[in-house]
Amino acid sequence: MSITKILSITLAAAILTGCVGNPVEAFKLSATNLQDRQIQSRVYKKIKEESILAASAAVFQDMGYTLSESETRLGVITATKDADATDGGQVALAIFAALFGGGQAAIDDKQRFTTTIVVLPRGSSDTHTVRMTMQRVVWNTQGNVSKLETIKDETVYKTFFEKLSKAVFLEKNI
Amino acid sequence: MKTLIITLAFISLVGCQTLSQQATGGGGTQLQTRQLQTKNVEDITKTQALRASIATLQDLEFVIDKADFVLGSVTATKLTYGIIKITVIVRKTKRGVTIRANARQGKNPLADPLVYQNFFTALDKSIFLVKNKIN
């Protein structure tokens, strides 16, 4: 075996045991940061911070989440939910592949959503910004992680804030 | 066969650490590490610093795993670039606060000073917004 071959094997092994991207970039604000913040935030007026937090917790329950962390003094609630991740398109492709002798392909099976709500007081009294951020981990039918991602889909946030606005209305009028 | 043994021996040596080093991170650079992970901020309350840290983590696409006002700690996770975990601890000082962050990417501690420089640059913006109640 030549020196070059040994070196290539060693380097490949070192790379495989090591890194996933450059983490320095992970701590820089992204170019879409301001736009993301807008999509993920809403302002609520004439309501106390604890009432918004109560309304948010109620919405999490409405959506089938369980709370995993809360610190009301910092306006934080985090909740998680396990859900089915089966995708019709992937199933169809897997069947198609199997029919043509491609073997049994792994498809997305289950997922866990983790969502954080943060309430921040604004200038005037009883006005607050609520920001929601969401991530998910997806596992495939072989039990391996197939996706690790921050949810950027605008519809998800729009739907959440529609529910929160209703809950805030109820909270104000109870 | 010989070359294979040499290659395997080399690979095993690359990752060779004692249990003590694995569990305690070894010794030597403790002060240096602490310095690059820490920022002093004056004229700010503990609550403002914690809220600004949480806002920064959200800006950087982290979700909050734990937050404890009394301890002054926030732990968060980001799912891009593998799994990145960070803990921020805010301690009150005579003139303001010290904010210390330490992050890991999977099993690797993040020691690159640029990681912390980038984090504190983003934090500066949030501190300004939180202190002025603009968000």
C-alpha cells in the first residue's frame, strides 16, 4: 500500500470521526434575522406579562404540547410534542423504488417539535412582544435522525399567533 | 497488514484521552477559556442581561431548554451545524453584570474565540434593544 493511500484512509477516518460544519457561523446573525424576527413575533397591548404567559401555555395545551420548561420571571416557556412524520410523497417514492428492485428505502417516521415562547416588555406599560421559535428532529423508519432543523415556514407562525390572539382575548375577558 | 495496523494505531492515538480529561476537560487553559467566554457589561440589571441573552439566542435560532432566574442561567439548543448547546450565566457585579457563555457542538467543546466574539456581538445588539425597551 502506498503512502498516499495510507494518508487518504487516515484523513478520511479523521474527518468521519470529527466535524459537522463550521460552528463559528452558527453564532453570527443570519442575513434574514430581522425578517425571521418579524415572522416569529407579535405585539400585544393592554395585557400583563403573566396573562400572556398563561394564554401561551393554554395554546400549547390546545396544540397537544407538554411544557418542558418555564421561568415566568424571564418570560420563557418551552414545550415539546411528538408527532407522526410520515410524508405521502416519500411513501410513494419508497413503493416505486421497491417495485423496481431498489430495496426497502428508509422514510420519515416520527418527529419531535420543540417550541419556545419568550415574552419581552416594551416601552409603554402592559405592552409586550411575544416571540415564538420552533425546531424539529425527524427520525426515519430505521430509527436514524433524518432531519434537524429550525422551522421557518411562515404559515406555522401565522397559525400559532392566530390561536394565541384568541387565547389572549379570552384571557383579557375572563 | 502492517500498514493497516499502523493506520489503526494512529487513529486510536488521535482520540486518546484519559477518563479524567474526558470528564473534567483537563487542565491548563482554565483562565484563558474563562476570559474568552466572558463579557462584563455595566449599567444593566440581571433581568435585562438575562432577557437580552434569551433574545439573542432566539435571534441565533436556538430554542431555550432551561432558564433559571435565581441562578442566572439559560441553556439552549440549535439544530443546525449538528447539535449545538450553549449555557449562558449572568452574575451580578458592583457595576453591572458578567455574562459567561460556553458552547458545545455534539461532543466537542467550542474553543474558537470567534464563536464567543460572534455571540457577544449579537448580544450587544439585544442589550441595546432590551435596555431601551425596543423589540
